[in-house]
Amino acid sequence: GNWMPTQAAQALMAYAELRGGPHSRHHSQEKILINGSERGVVTFAGCCQPIPGDEIMGYHTAGKGIVVHRMDCPNLAELRKSPERWVPIGWDTTVSGDYDTSLVVEVENGTGVLAQLAAAIAQSHSNIERVDYLDRDFNAAVLAFNIQVRDRNHLAEVMRRLRRLSVVQSVRRQ
């Protein structure tokens, strides 16, 4: 497949450790560290959109290589059924780049609200990839923003700026 040699070796070690029972578990496994240059070999799951700072795990998927999921991913229960496919992964301290994530924003609907939200996101130096109205009526709207951030701190900054707007009722990560 499209595994790096260290990933293949670590996956084999994880499998051997699982087969060996509890006594072999105390040999801790080295994590593969993501620094932002692995794209193509490592992909980021669309279901949970991990960003630097999130607790993550790798999962070997046929045809996709290592797919990185957040530890709080809603699909984790299903992934736990195949522990031999897990790959220990973490973020390198030098991680760089922009990572996709999604926010759900509930607002008081009115003229110029979308412009206010977009301006707050832009002032946070984040790029908007997509905007969808999830629900809208005369008084209120719920929007989903797909944005790019550097890490969890950057995401927190974007969310703080949005919450400061008087039209915003709530902001949460999807």
C-alpha cells in the first residue's frame, strides 16, 4: 500500500503486541509524529476533521493508507472493533499548515449577518472554504462554516471572535 516503512513496522508491532497478550503491552510503541508534510500518505478523516492539538489515532484503511481520526470521533466505536488496524499517531511540535474543520453557528437572522460572521473569521486569519445554511427562518439561522485553521489555539481564536458578535447565540465545533 502507501505506508511509510516506519508505519508498516509499527502496525506490525501493534498487531504482534495485541496477539501477545497483556504482558507485551508494557513495551510502549513509538508514535508516528505528523508535522504537516505527510499529505498523500496520511489523510485526515472528514468525519471528525482532526487539527493539531487534538488527541488523535491512526487507522489503516485499504486504498487510503493511514487515516487520522480524533479520539472523540463519533466513528471511534466502529473503529475499535479492529484494533490491529490502529497506528499510534501524534502531532509533532513543529507541525505546520492549514487544516480543515467545521463550526456550527447559531445567529439572530438579519441583514448583513453573514457578512459580519465572514469578517470575524477573516480577522482571525482563517480561510472560509464553504458556508451552508442548516436551518433558517425569519428570526434565526444555523450556519455551518468549513474553515481552515493552524491548530486548536487558532480555532479557539476564531470561535472567540464569533462569540463577541451580538448576533451570535452559539458557536460549536462540528
